[in-house]
Amino acid sequence: MLLDNHGRKINYLRLAVTDRCNLRCFYCMPEEGLDWLSRTELMSYEEILQTCTLLVKMGIDKIRITGGEPFVRKDIMQLLTTLSKLDGLNELTLTTNGVLTAPFVPELKKIGVRSVNLSLDTLDANRFFSITRRDEFASVMETLEMLLKHNIEVKINTVVMSGKNTQDIIPLVELTRVLPVSVRFIEEMPFNGDGHTHSGIAWNYVRIFEEMRHSFPAIQKISDPQFSTSYNYQIPGHKGTVGLIAAYSRTFCGSCNRIRITPQGVLKNCLYDDGVLNIKDLLRLSITEKELERTLLAALNTREKDGWQAERKRLENPASESMATIGG
């Protein structure tokens, strides 16, 4: 079992395989995109597999593949298939924007992927184009249909943004009436890739809940799974559930069980920290597995108490990078 310096269990790795994305969501990156990493700057699949194999031996039993958008990286299914066979890994899942995902759904089911997080900020095609700057709404909805057809659990992740999509909160909650999905509303975060710091949010998790309760007064709190980042609710008679993720308020830090590895191979103990270790560089120096294990354990023993403390330690480098460079 992996424990950090605060006694918290660490068993969940969020691994970004690319910084590239085929959407240009305004809250994540500038319209022209980012200065994409070159192939040599990314962790190779061999380096990813070497790292994951060691981390699973050390106690990681859940891996989520993120990006950028995972399916823009060539041969991603080959990596997923290999990872799915790791002895000791209990859960392999991924986060996707759904643009390219639909054709791969049967294969995801075959290798044992039981749950997928689908990023979807609106159910309106015009607002989708306004938010993402791409006309891909139909492709995303096709992916949603395919995931449900193959009985893969779907969590819809919606970033709530003032003046952009707050009118979609109720329609998305309505989606749970007929579909067995979990719609999770996420507070907007500072990771917009434009170099400007975040001054706070107008729509925090409390306000989002009040918006839901106004239209659905019978909404009920349900139990939250262990290590859950969301406060979870259900409306009587609905097939699905809704959740609130206080990603900016950071109310869930006390039970945090996750670490992140960016596309460049940088280990992040917290979404809000500036990175604590470059695993890729160590692997390219031919570090032994035992040495890497000791180095990882030392890095995991420096975790901050919460996201506020991690952000304060960044000093001259405030949190404003794109989420695509972090790994979701």
C-alpha cells in the first residue's frame, strides 16, 4: 500500500498520453491551440508501460488515461490493451471528448474498460461550437450512444461557466431521467492556457446545487463512494445520477488518493502543484527500477495538505497552464 506523508492512501494514477486535442475549448486553451510537444518530449509507450508496471507493483490499482485527447495519439488502443493486462491493476478507464472515440468502443469493452468519462459541456449544438470552436457535436453524441449500447458506465463531465452554459444545467440533469448516466458538474478552474491567473468563480458547487434544487426540489443526497471527488445526488424516478465536483473550492483534498503524470512524464502530487519529479528524464538516464522506486517514494512523501497549499508554493509560476498539458 502506498501512503503519503499525511497518511492518505495513493492507489489511483491519472496518466496523460498527449497534450494534443482536436477541440479548442476556450476555458482550456487559446483558439490557435498550444505549442504542442514534439514526439521526443512525450513519454514513449515503452516508458509509460515501464512506469505503470512499477507503480502497480507499488500499490496503484486504478489508472485513468487522459490527455489532451487520448485518441489523437497513434496506436492508443495498443497501449490500453497492454495496460489492461497488468497484474494487480483492477481498473483501467479513460477520459475523452468523444470526437474520435465511437469506433473504438467495442474494443474498449473487449479489453475490460468498464467506465468512461465523457467531456460534454452542453446539449446544444450551437453552444457546443461556441465553447469548443469545432463542429463535432454529432460525433460526441454518437460516442455517448455507443458507450451506452455496450453497457459501459458513462460519467458526463460538464464544466459550468458563467455566461456560457449555465442554461444547460437543467437539460443535462433531465438527461438522467431516461439514461443511466452520471452527470457531474465541475467548477471552472484556472487552467486555461492563456497565462492569466484565475480570480475565482461565479458558479461554485453550492450555487450549482441550488440551481438544480430549484427545478428538482425532490433531489436527494446519495452516498459518495470512497475517495469520491463529487457530491452525489439522485432525483426520484431518474435512471441516472448527478454529481458536483468542487474542483476550484477543493473540498475533497483530505481524502485525495490520486497522483498525475503529465505527457512530458512529470509527476504531480496535486492538480495545482508545479510538478515534483520528471520520470521520463530519469528513465532516459537508465535509472534502475529500484532507484526509481526509491525516488518515487521520496516524491510522494512531499505531498501538500491540499490544493490551496500546493498552489501557494508555486510562487512565481501561478496556475494558468492548459489542462491539456496537465492531464485532466
